[in-house]
Amino acid sequence: MAYPNQQAPKFKYGYKVNAALWGIYLIGIPIILWFSKRYPATEQAQNESEEEHSVVEKEYESKVLADESVTKEIQV
């Protein structure tokens, strides 16, 4: 436990863990941004993503329509 109640407000490890995680965060974000600029998504990958999204939308719409028809049958 990083923040045990018995040690409040002078946590033995909690502040060190928190500082280390913030350090990883502050170093990691610029690295992620650098990679995203260095290796941008290709146009093909973006098209595949859009196609996959449209397939998922169509499946969802068909399920919604099927659910609506079942609901209408039950009400009749």
C-alpha cells in the first residue's frame, strides 16, 4: 500500500511512488507524440478502420431492427 492511513500525512512510500509515476507520465507522453508523428497511420490503415466501423454500424442497426420487430410481435 502506498498510502496507509497509519502514516498519514507523512507517507513513507506514497509520495515517492507518486513522483515516479508522474515522471513516467511526463516522459511517456512526449515519446508517444513523437512516435505518432514519426510513424503516422497509413491511408490504407485508416480506410480499413473506416470499413470496419461501417460493418459494425450495419451489424448494430440490424440487431436493433431485429429487436424492434420482436418487440412489435410481442405487443401484438
